[in-house]
Amino acid sequence: DKGTYPHYMLKEIDEQPAVMRKIIQAYQGEDEKLTIQPEILDALQAADRLYIIAAGTSYHAGLIGKEYLEKMAGIPVEVHVASEFGYNMPLLSEKPLFIFISQSGETADSRQVLVRIKELGHPSLTITNVAGSTLSREANHTLLLYAGPEIAVASTKAYTAQLAVLAILASVTAEARGRELGFDLVQEMGIVANAIQAQVDMKEEIEQLAHDFLSTTRNCFFIGRLMDFFVGLEGALKLKEISYIQAEGFAGGELKHGTIALIEEGTPVIALATQESVNLNIRGNVKEVAARGANTMIISMEGLNEDGDSHVLPTVHELLTPLVSVIPLQLISYYAALHRDCDVDKPRNLAKSVTVE
Ligand code: F6R
């Protein structure tokens, strides 16, 4: 039931602060420390490499999951698009653990990989929103997202829930391996939930951004470096699937290797600037596209912001920035689609769960 909301997508965007708190609670043990089932920890400890398999938005979450698992837990990770992995399996490590990320738990592309790797005798973990789903039943282990039903075709709260669960998995594994994180994830996630709330409370401002930058455009580019690049990929997918604006995400440094040729007078370029170590570089990219006529929107984080930035996010732990920076992108897509009279919750040609290969 969407209650007083005009669309499920908007409702689900708004639910994200509560989902973050729910996930933390769900993964807290009696002593309030984050915890996961010991057999899952054992599986991670036994693995020499993790293979994340997913599609679409869940794949984008996997790209950030790799950062978490490598930086926090110190385990090498590969992230693969499920449909491609099936045809072209890479050489596997000696002790792989497969992690399937899937909101629905029903995605056929991911399932065919699970069937293959089970035949090969490899262990698996599914991270899903749906208890009892196919990928959950068929994998050795499951971690749930606790995001509540996601009805809109465009995934929003499941994405941030995936990031939160991946961060929890990484931090609990780090601790088990005796690695010092240097921060308290429970506390930092509380700050994230508040920062998400602040974003969903700024709908009017964000709607105005969507109006100013996207009302008549045919295309739009997202640029970022490090994790901002991955969030840009997700922003682009969200925008294209519901507003039908052709949108692409690029690593800032790749622009000069081709894409910049597409920049014309008025081309919208949305730049994310939340990663301190590359802040100057991404701002350099913004200047390069602006000099060629691009209409640039900069979404930055407090502390890294400059005068004239279009939208400034509250500061959160650097690893957790994707959980916050994606929110204005979800809302921008929502309003861009709304302004174009698109069917926000049921975009053309798409199904919520993709059960064909
Ligand atoms: C985009 C979207 C899709 C799904 C993809 C995987 O908003 O919803 O890209 O993320 O079809 O679906 P799941 O996560 O159910 O495996």
C-alpha cells in the first residue's frame, strides 16, 4: 500500500533512513555489537577470494561491496555481471566464495551462475531482500536485507540496504580477522541514517535541480572518481530506466579518452565530489566539460564543497558516502520522470524481477 504517496518509488526512497536503522538492529547481537552467523564468517575466513555476482543495481552495489570487503576485511574481491560470467567464467582462485546480491532473489542470470558453481562444488552466500527466494534456497548461506517489500521497478531502498549489509559483513569479517577498522560502524550508520533523512527532507530543492538540469535534455552524463564513479553508474541507470533520458556514468579520468567528444552546449553533466583524495581531479574534469559548454551540477560533501556547488551533502564516513550521495540521484530521477509524465513505478519494457536469461 503506498498510503498517501503518489508512487511507490517515492515512498521507498523515503523509507531509507528507517531501513538503515532496521538493518543495524537486525544485525546487532545481545551486546549491541554487529554480528553475523558463525557459519557465514567461517565461509569468508576460508575463502582466498570472493566473487560477487549480480545484475543491474545490485551489480552497482557489488562494486561498492568490493571496496568494503577489500578495504575493511582485506579479502580480494572480483565483481561480475551475472549474465556475462555465465558464458565466460574467469580462472577461479583455489578457494572461492561466491556472493550473490539480488533484491528479488529470483534473477535468472544470477541463478544460472549459482547452478554452475554448485556443480563445481564451490560455496555460496546470497544477500537478498526476499527470505525463501530461489537464490536464498539454493545457496549455502543467506544474509537478509530487511528493506521491506520493494514494489517500484526502480530499485532504491534495496540498493542502500545492500550497501549497509555489505558494510556490516565487511566490518564483522574484519574484526574476526583481527583488523583494526578505526571507526564504529553502528555509530557511523546512525550518522548516515540522519544524513539520508536530511536528503529526503530536501525534496523541493532537489526537484528544482531536476527541473533546471533535465527538463528538456535528451542525454545526461554522470562523472565521479573512486566510489563516486560507481554511484554515478547507479544514478545513470536510475535516470535512464524511469525517465528514458539517455544517461551514462563515467570515471572522471576516462572522459578525455573519448566521451568528452559528446559534450555540447547545454549537455547536463552531474559530478559527484565526495572523495577527498580525488576532489581536485574531479573538479578539474568539471572545468573541462564546462569549458566545452556542459551544464554542470556538482554534488559534493560538506568539508570538500566549494562556492557554487549545486547541492552539498552532510559529512559521513568516507566509505559510507555512497549511501548518502545516491539519494539526491534517486530523487532527481524520480522528478525527471515525473516532469516527463513517465510511468514512474512501472517503466516501459521492464519487469521487477527478471526471470529469463
Ligand atoms: C534497477 C533494477 C534492476 C535490478 C536487476 C537485478 O533499478 O531494479 O537493475 O537491480 O534486475 O535485480 P535483483 O536485485 O532482484 O537481482
